Amino acid sequence: MKAYMLGWHSKHPADFYKDRPNGIHGMQILLLRSKARIGMGSNIYNVDNNTIFVVESCYPHALYGEGEEYVDDWIRFDLEDDDSEFIDSLGIVRNSPIHLNSDVVSELIRICVDVFGSDDTEKDATLRYLMKAIFMQIKSSSNPDDKCSHTQYESELENIRKAIYDDPSADWNIPQAAQKLNLSVSHFQRLYKQRYGIPCTKDILTSRMEYAKQLLTTTDLSVIEVSEKCGYPDYSYFSKVFQKYACVSPSKYRKNNV
């Protein structure tokens, strides 16, 4: 995470209004230190002091004062390396309000502002560690919302898993499945594994291999036809995958179980 603009206790009049229909470049941590009205996409939130948003890059939003001086802390930053995976692994809901349990995050942002303005040769590395600490603090406050998030996606995940086992030969695509739930790939995979105790990719493999075993023992289809019905047009690849799964080749499995 590379911070490029920061502010702590930025103050504006009670009638403050800022519209960003195209969002801003890079992600943003936005911490309200006063009552405010915040527009995120098509949603409007009336929030109290110590409410934070993790805003995605280019996500439309608007800021309004709410009858008193508007005050906020904020960090704008670009993602680097494995930052997306780290943030997704925390399960923090993006573009939605999270009420913090303490003032720790505000203090961490204040320290970030001081470090950012310093001549410290290691300030970029220091800021990365501080921002990871900020996200861990957000996670500790967002756990209740995270549980709601799991409940929210439970039925959709159940439908996806049922479809995988109902149609093993389909060309299952993890990014497309994640997009249906409006989730990033890593967040989708994390929720799926938490729900079923197995990665989605492994569930797809299991559904195909169990279907192959069923076809090998209950039909007269050739092993090549079984391969195709399980979504593997390349029999040699199917045979390798099956042997790794069942410890024997498809032909030998049939011979041993008919």
C-alpha cells in the first residue's frame, strides 16, 4: 500500500458538500470524526462520529455536512503486490459504513500523516506497516458486519454449489461465479471455503471425479466418453487427474468396481 495523500482532522463548515461522481484514483480510507451524510453509489448513509468507509478506486461518492462542522481523517493510496489479497482476506465490506470501537484508527492515521511529512528514508515501509495495522483494527470492528455478510451470501453460495454438483461437466469459472455475487475472486474463495470447508476449485474437481466414478460403474460408456461427459475433452489429462484422485486409472477403477 503506497499512500499518496493524507489528512487528519480536516475541518469544513456545517454546509460542506463534496460530490465525486467518478470517485478518486486509488483506494481511500475515510474516517468520519463528526456526524455526516455520506453517499456511496446509490446508497445514502447518515453516520455518527467514528464511522469509517473503505472506498474502492473510482467508486462514486459524496460527502455532506450534517448540521455541524464536518471533520474527517483520510488516506488515499495505491495497491501494491499482494495488497488486494491481504485486504480481501480480512473480509472487510467495501463502500459501506463500519462503526469503530475506539479512537485507535484515528490515532494511527495521525501518525501516518506525521510519517508522510517527515524526511525519514524508510517512511514508505513504515506507512505500509501502519496501514496494515489500520486494516486490522477495522477488521476487529467489522466482525459483526462480516457475519452478516456471510449470511447475505449463504443462499447464493448454496445455489452455486448445488449447480456444480448438478452439472459437473460445465465449464466452471471462478471469476464469473464471484462476479455473480459482486465479490472479488479472493473474497469469494474465502467465503466459499469458510462455508463448506473446501476450496471451490477442489469442489469442482470432486464433483467431476465422483460423477466419473458413477459413470464408470453404472454405464457402458467408453472411458473417452466418460472423460468428455465430465468436462475433459482431453482424455490423457482426464486420466492423469482421475488416477491422482482415485489412485487407479479409469479403466482399472471400472474393472475393480463392476
